[in-house]
Amino acid sequence: MMMNMTMRDTKNNSLMDSQFFEILNQRSRFEEAVSYRQSFNLPNYESDIESIKYFLKHGCTNNRFRKRYPEALAAAEKISNYWKKIS
């Protein structure tokens, strides 16, 4: 019985770890996209949750025609969805 519980916990931790590392990769992609030549009109070029929320709410007004906007938007949406899921 205890062995089965341990195996389940290991499975859940593995899934959580892979999602966590995927989100870290998405944060790097977001930072790379928005800091490219610093052409995006943003208060900062970091990937903290407040910056992600700002980008999702206000980013399209001045940045939607920027070269890497679709990439930044996709990464920001994934990060935001993960944040909503875990909080």
C-alpha cells in the first residue's frame, strides 16, 4: 500500500517538475522576445507575474505590430494560465 502511494506521488511530482521547467523556459522566451532591441513599449522587460499581467492587459495597444509580439503573447498566456492553475 505504501509503495503505491509513493509511486503516485513520484508521478505527480514528475509532472509538476516538467510543467515548472516548461514555465521557466517560457519566461526565458518571453524575456528574449520583449527585450529584443528593447523595442517593446513596456514599463520593464522582466517576466515576473505583474509584468506578465501588464503585458496581457496593455501589451497589444502599442506592441501588436512588433516583430516578436506573437511569440511574447504565446509565452505570456502560458505563464498566466499556469499561475492561475497553481494559485
